[in-house]
Amino acid sequence: MPTDALTKRFLNAQKSFTSGWLQVSVGLGLFSGFLLIAQAWFLASAINGVIFEKQTLHEVQSWLWMLLAVFFVRAFLAWASEKAAFHASAKIKQQLRDKLHRHLLNAGPITLGNEGSGERVNTLVDGIEALENYYARYIPAMSLIVLVPLSILVFVFPIDWISATVMLVTAPLIPFFMILIGKGTESLNKKQWRKLARMSAHFLDMIQGLTTLKIFNTSKREADLIARISDDYRRSTMSVLRVAFLSSLVLEFLATVSIAMVAVLIGFRLYYGEMDFLLGFFVLLLAPEFYLPLRNMGTHYHARMEAIGAAEQMVEILETPAVSSLEESKSQTQITTDTKPTPPFFGHFVRESQVPAISFNHVFFSYEEGRQALDGFSLEIKAGKRIALIGESGAGKSTVANLLLGFIQLNDDKNSSVNNTGANKGEIQVDGVNLNSLGIENWRKYIAWVPQRPYLFHGTIADNIRLGATSAVDTDIKQAAELANAAEFIESFTDGYDTMIGEKGEGLSGGQIQRIALARAFLKDAPLLILDEATANLDKTSEELIQQSIKRLSKGKTVITIAHRLNTIKDADKIVVMDKGRVVEVGTHQQLLSSKNSPQENGTNYKKMLAIFEGMESPA
């Protein structure tokens, strides 16, 4: 949990993104304050002239015209100050959204998978919006609370030192009581934001799991639970508002009593003839304006507390370890965007063949203490070879893929803060170069990944296919779809490649989603292909079509497959059997079946896995 000092430092740091708009807003507000003093003088002079000097309307007309001009100028300054403050807050919100979004991308799916998505969405949407009033209202008010009253005191002291002294003594009482009450409200507001984040996360989980809840007939129970959570949130909200209204009441009371004291003192001196009416009325007009910024600060203080609660969640996100930095990757060696670029960071072999060789050298990795995913894992993958990783659940297969994809990263001297459990070490080399030194954004340009459950975004089929090659033309997209055996079903739709699909491929079957994912990989044409059992959970026809596409896609590439089916691994150049994060057997299908040729334990682990595969593939 971030400290208060860290949260406030985070809020102050965002001011640098305003490009001077906050200073403009404060400057316009201060200028309006000077005009306010002139306005009071013009009004006092006009009334004094009519009542005591018996002047006609024509004689005081000049004061009235100046007064009218000040009204219009102050109205314009108030509008301009509001616009400047809005521009400042808009720039901050834009920069923060970009910063948080980039950090979430860099953190990767493995790190973020342990956190509630609803809580993050709430922070990125409502949390950032909550900062608008802080920067557009509270920050300018905090500056004007000092500048405007001081300006008024400069004019009042030479005229009426008694009233100025009352103002000077009573003014600090307002912020003192505001801070005194606000301390308790700040703590309540932080708890309120945490409750809102948890409620958002819970509600999103319920929406995503609505089908399961319906099937198990528990939707009513969850609805009752959400109702209780919502009612608890309502009660806590009212408790925060109760304290906020109490603080406003105290501030208004103190300001009213202070103005009354000034008015009474001026009234007695006017009665006894110790003070001129013009000067006394001028000071009396300025007294409410002297306390107005202080009262406004009380009004906007709630915005500060709300911003602190929201900023606390943002700091937590930014403290999440990131695998890489987009800014760092931009400073890495730039790569050309040709169809088949030459990676400048690879060795001579890849510069000739465009296909990487990969080696894992005694790699240890654990997600958390006591959960060792890889335990001294070593493996050589030659360029252009097809490797199949098999093993029981928890053997470390997905960890190998995640390390190559950059979702997680080994510790090194350049990045010791990532996955810093003390148990993540070893080296992964790509054509003799440490993977960590390549720059993750650059490295991913040379990887095509087809997961077991591909994610399709809301949009057209064409947009989903060109995800990894945004500049691809329609002919390239159609060719990739044909190679992936997806063209036939796509062209059967009325809108063809312009057919809109829902989030997660809503409206398509599992096999169709998988073939669109393969079309992505064909279009990207990357030299390294990582497959996470792309044929799992599919019907026989879809499986055969996808197997045909994978064979075409694998030609001339280094292929790493996480396998759960026999037909996926039989043709692999090397089958790697894993157990508890280690390599226990390596060989071809025939070698591992043959007791005299199979290394290590004569293929016992491999035959055990084959029995599991056969049990999974046999009909029930």
C-alpha cells in the first residue's frame, strides 16, 4: 500500500503535464481579484456620491460605466480561467491514461492475471476522472487562497488597520478547522475508493461468469450479494458526505462570524464619526470577498480527498513490476519494417536465414516463494527446427513460452526489480545474444504466437487478422486467410472480411476463431512460431484444417509447440518431456518409444504422457 507522502508526491508530479495552463488559470484569477477591489471602490464611490454628496445620476454615471465594464471583464476572466483549468486537467488525464496503459502493457498478462480487472478498469476510468476537480478546481483555489486575500489586505491596512487586523487574525482559523476535519474525511475517502474498486471488480466478475451462475442456479444469490455490497457502499458514501457537509458548515459559520465582526466594528466607528463612510463601506464590501477564497477552498477540499483516494490506486498500479519499458525499447536498435527485416541484433546465422536459434542455459524461475516453475532448465533449439514441449500440468511448459514471449523475465544486472524473488536466474540466448538485451518490443516483432484460446477484439474480421501487421493491404489479408483455411467461411458471410464480430470472437465458432488467429500468424510471417496446442477443444474437421495450416505455417521457421495431443508431436524434430521444471527426456517420437535409443529412464515419462494423451483423445 503506497504511503500518503508517495501519493501526494505522485499528484504533484502530474502538474508538469499542464504546459502552463494551471499558471494561466491562477494568473487570470488573481487579475480578477484586483478588478474585484476596483469594483468595490467604484460601487462605494457611486453610493457615497448619491447619499452624502447629493450627486445626480449624470454626475455618478462615470462610476457606473466603469462598474459595468468591470462586471463584464470579470465575467470574461472567470470563463477564461475555467477554460484554462479545464485544459490543464484534460492534459493531465490524457498523460495519466497513456502512462497507466503503457505500464499495464509492460507488466504483461502474467502479472496482471493475479489482479481483479474490474478494479483496474475502475481506476483507469472513474479514478482518472476524479482527478479533474482536483487540478481544475482545488489547485487554482489553493493558489488564490493566498494571493487574493493578501492583495485585499494591501489595500485595507492603510485605510482601516482595525478591520485588517480582524481579517488577519480570523483568516487562519478557517483552514485550520478545515484541515482538522479533513484529516478524518481523507481516511474515510480512501476506504471509500477501496470499496468502490472491490465492488467494481466483483460486479465485473459476476457479469463475465453470468452463464456459469445461471447454469448452477446461483444468480439470485449473487444478485442479493451485490445488493448488500451496494447498500454498504451507499452507507459509507453518506458517512463521507456527512463529514464533508459538516466541514462546509464550520467554514461558513467562521466566515460569517468574521464578516459580522468587521461589520460591527465599522458600524460603531461610523456611528461615532470616527470613520468616513466611503472608506468604511469600501472595506465592508471587501470583507466577504476576503473570506470567499477560503470558503471556496473548503468546497473544493473534498475534491482533494477524492483525488488522493484515486491516486492511491494508480500508484499501486505503477508500482507493479513491469517486464520492460516502451521508452527503453524505443531507444534500442531500430528495426526496419520490411516484410522480412534483418534483425541487427542477431548473429551471422540469422542474418542469412532469418530463423533464430534459441538456447536456455540453466534457467531457474519461480512466480512466488515455494512455487518453482523452472528448476535448472536447459535446452538447445536449433534454427528452423520444430520442438514439442510435453509434460503434466505444472511441469513448466507455459513458463518457457512466457519467458520467450516476454510476459515474464529473468533477473539480470539491467533489470533486477522484475520478478525479484531471488530464485529467477540463468540465461536465454537468441543466436548467442542474451534475450534481455534485445529490447522486448523489438524481439516481439519476430514472434508469432497462436494460443489455445486466441482473443479476438470487437471489430471487423480484417482488422483482427491485420492485428500484427497494421499496414497490410486487402490482398495480403485474403492470402493469409486462405493459407489458414479461413477464407471459405469468411467469404460466406454477407460482408466478407468486413463482417463485424463481438468481443472474444462472439458470433464465431471455436474453430473459426482459431483459424483467424492462424491467419494473423501467416500475415505476420515471423521467424519464430510459438503454438500453445492450437487444436485443443475443437471438432475433428476444424482440427484437420488447422493442422494443415500449421504445417504450412511452420515451413522455414523455428517452431515451439506446447502439446497435449499425440498428432501434434509425432512429426516434431525434437520432443522435450518436462517434469517439475526440468527436462527429463529428449528425442524424436521413435527414439523415445525405443527403449535402447531413448535417453534417461528409457522413455518412461514419454510413454506415461502418451497414455495420458490416449485417455484424453479416446471417446467417453
